[in-house]
Amino acid sequence: MEEPSEFEEYHELETDLYDYLTREDFEEALTAYSSRTCVSPKHWCSIPVLEEANWTPEQIRAVSSPRWLIIRTNANRIELDICLVLIHNRERERDGGGEEEERDGQSNTRNDVFIKLDKLHRDGNVVVSITMPSPALFYSYHRYEFSNCEYYDWNYEELRDMGYESALQKVKADKKPDTIFCTQYSYEIEHKDSSFVPEWNMVCHRLVMKATVQTAVSFGKFIGAFVFGILADKYGRKMTFDLSCLIYIITGPVIAWTDSYIIMVICRIGLGVAGIGIYQAAYSILIEITPPNKRSAFGVMFNMSYPIGMILIAVIAYHIREWRLLQLYISLPSFILILHMLAMPESPRWLYYSNRRKKAWKMMRNVVSPEKRKMIDEQRISIIAEIQEKTSRYKQFKRNIRYFKYFQINMRLLLCWFIWFSTSMAYYVLSIISGHLKINSYLYTGLSGIAEGISYIIVIPMLQIIGRRGTSFILLLCSAISFSVLLVLPDIENIKMLKDIQMFVALLGRLCVSSVFVAVIIHCSELFPTVIRNVAIGSSSTCAHIGSTLAPYLVDYFIIYGWWVPNGVCGLTTFISAMFTQVFPETRHLALYDTMDEFFSRCKANPRERLSLKNSLVYTLLRKLHIVKRRTPMIVQEE
């Protein structure tokens, strides 16, 4: 189909846009266009009558699909595709069309032919003003595109009988009929089974179904992080681990086999719930059986499973294009978790301090040499007699929860919540912001994987040498600086290396945020006693998933308030988080807290284990400069 000449485009714009374009029309068109651009694969309305007559997709769209005029403009340095519906019914007249109309302070007159986005603001919805730029400006910013979600209500059996050439002449000459939404779709895709989108037609007005599938796993993690955190502290790490493994083993293959959209969504929620349950329980067991000098290395090695899994799934997906078969292949390894369920021990710390001391002693005897078993048996009686009175109050889980009212517990928890939230939000913003930075998305994604791998390597010596608090502070501060630099870079124009600089800074931020994830997880697990550790990690993980859920809205929605919003918000929150880490005690080489009594007694005996501003780097420098005198801290009785 030939593209219209510049004169035809001008005449069509002059007659149609002025007569039929209202503010509501624009908002509806913009919404429809946004829906189309985020759908993959490319699609259009299916016309079975013409497809059976062996018409090509191009021929079918030429006679059936309305055309959209895309005007690309630049507002606040954000390139937007503004989609305007060209209503082809030229005989239809608008009431009062020849009179000037004032709408929200903007003038729409006969001379307002070309469209330019002068200002981007919010008044319930996106609003534009219509102005009169030069024709050269218009012709350098436009193109035509077929509609993907609507088609003309022609008599397609008549067009089929006429043949393509005659049918094309007819639709050009005749008055355009009404448009209707697609009921069936055709897809530009090599294999229809390579995506689940065509199977349930998750496009256009059904696009929310695709969004639901994508967010189901995150929603499941949001629920599982909190629920399994409580269950792990009340019923044990192994019980929650086994239950999570069972859910994971069942839901994965069911997704590959089911033909029900509802069942698929439910199973994906189950995958999220089970995945975070497995992670939290296994990580708690690992930390609670690892000596202090080995926690950093083991914690990093545990978290390296994430980038390794991402690399493996990319390799598998490259060779297996059918989505059901791919889902089945990545679900089959979950059956290995059965061996983990059989071999994974319960945390001896949790057993001992949950009044299951016989099982704890038995487990300890099984993992030591025969020479040391006699020593363990001798120590058992004296240790039990020593802490019997201490641990008796923790027989019920609800008695542990009441300790969250104390400052040293609830403030640690609140700060961990904010740090995890801001770190997760920053991580996912840096993952999806490449489109707004105008850098190569494919190259950025590949280099991000490399940066994430490096992040797990550099954090090990940092944790060992600098410590948990110093590592978190430095990495969060570097992340905040990276976001601040990205705020400055968009104002620098006509610089050839701008894109490379933007990519480097974004990757540096990605590396720092990935590293700080490992540091804050280890630090959080060491800040709380065994009896409430999983509640703390689980609730913090829930806040992290809130941050990851907010990130897409921050990039795609709130950016309309200003190009600086995503980077500004993330830079501010990561900087505040860096400051918050300074009040935490340094837990490197410290033994884990087991009971609440031990936690409070150690905080009273050693002020450096308390949450205090005196732990901060600024206070330390002021004290070394003798600006602040060293004082004996006042110990407040915690009941």
C-alpha cells in the first residue's frame, strides 16, 4: 500500500484532526497506543474470510485496519509517541466546529493544524496544547502505522470476491464504516507456541491479563516472605522449607500443562510464595550453622545461585522456543529438591532455643567425631541447667513477638525495612530504565549480567575487611552518587560519548546495588536473635518486594511529572539508607544472638552492640578530633 503524499497528509490532518480531535479523544488514543506498544509479539485483527482466501497479512491490513498518525516530539527530553486516531468519516460534523473553543486554558482554532506537545503535566490525565509550528517541524516527526486493535466493519465476503486490487480501490473511494474491536488476532511470530500471549490473546483490551501473569510471581513473593517468615520461627526452618519445596515441585509443571488462565496465575503466585519460602528457610539454616568468620563467604556463595540461574535459563531459552516445553524443562530440576527435603537438617539453634533440646543434642552428636561425643554429653547437663530458666519463657512463639515493642528491636526492624525497600527499588529501576536513558538495551542487559557477577565477587573481601556496616554504607553511597550523576547527564547535550557515560554510570550503580543486597541480607540476619530472625528477614523481604513492584510505576508512570523523578527518588532513598546503616552495630566476628535475654544482656554489657548514633563514622571522626568527648554510656534497663 502506497504511503500518502505530503499534501494528502496535510489535508487529512487539517480536515480530520480539527473536526474530531477532543481532549477525550486524545486521552483514549494515548491509552490505546500505550497498550499496543508494550505487547509482544506484533499483532493485528484477524479476518478469517480473507485469510482463507490466501490474502497476505499486508493485503488484509491494507483494507481492514485503520491507520494511526504517529507524531514524535520531544518534551522535557523524553521522547514520546503520541498516537492520534484519524477518524476517516469526513462527512461527520462536530457541533460548533467553526467556532473557537476554550478548553483548560488552551485555544483550539481552525489554524491549530499541527500537533506539538508544549508541556507535560497532570490534571487527571495527560493534557496537550495544540499550536502552529513550522511545516518542516511536522514533517520531520511523523509516520503512519496500522491499528492493531480495531478493524473496519466492511462486508469482507464481498471484498474477498472482488479480489485485492479491486477491494483496495473500493475501500479508498467509499465512505469508511465504523471501527470495531478485534475478536480474533493474527500474530507476526514464527511459532505461535513460543509465547503464552497468543494462546489467551493477551493484547489490546486483554492486556491486563498479561500484566497479571507477569506480576503474579512478585505478588506471591510478597505474601510468602511475610507468611513463611512467621511460620519458620514458630514451626521451624525445615518445616517451612519442606512445605515450600512441595509447593514449588507441584506448581511448576502444572503451569506447563494447564489450559486454564486462572490456574496458571494461581500457580505462578504459588511459585513466588514457594520460591521465597525456600530461600528464607535455607538461608537461615546456613547462617545459623556457620561460624562467624565464614558467614560472609557462605552467604555470598548462597546468593550466587541467582546469577547462575539467570545464565542457565538464558541458555535453555535460546535452544527451546516453545513456552510450555521451556516451562517444563526449567521445572524438572525442582524434583531434585526432594533430596534436599530428605537431607536438609533442622537448624540446631532453632531446635535448642525452641525447647527441642533433645533433638538438638542428638544432631550435634551426629556431626562430631566419636572422641568429642563424650565431651558433648558432659556439657549437656550443665548447659541445660544453666539456661533452663532463660529459655522457659520462649516456649510459645507469641511471647517472642511482644519483644518487638522495645527500641533496640523495632528500630532495627524499621531501618531494615526501609533499606531493603530502597535497595530493591533502585535495583529494579536500574534494570528497566535503559529505554529512558536512550542507550542500547541489549548491550546494557548483557553488561548488567556481567556487573552482577562481579558484584558477588568484590563484596566478599569488603565484608571481611571493612565489615557489614562499612560495606553497606560505601555501596549505598556509591549507588546514590550514580543516580545523582544520571540526573546531571540528561542536561548535557551534543556530547558524542553521552550514551557511553550514561551506560557506565548506570552499570556502576547496578553493580553497587547488587553488592549491597548481599551485605544487607547478611547484616540483617546477624542483627536479630534466632527466635525472631526469620520474622525479621521475611518482613524485610516483603518490603523489598514492595520496592520492586513500585519500580515499574516509577519509571513508566511517575516519570510524566518530570524526567528526573526515577533517578531523583532512588538517589534520595539510597542516600538516606546509607545514613541509616551508620547507626547499626558492626556484627563482623560477633556470635549470633540466640535468645531475647542474650540479646538484651549483650547490648547492655557492650554499648557497641546497641543501635546508636555513636556507631556512625561522623561521630568516630569527631571523637578522634577531640570535638566530642568519650563518655560512659548510660545503660537503660530493658524489661
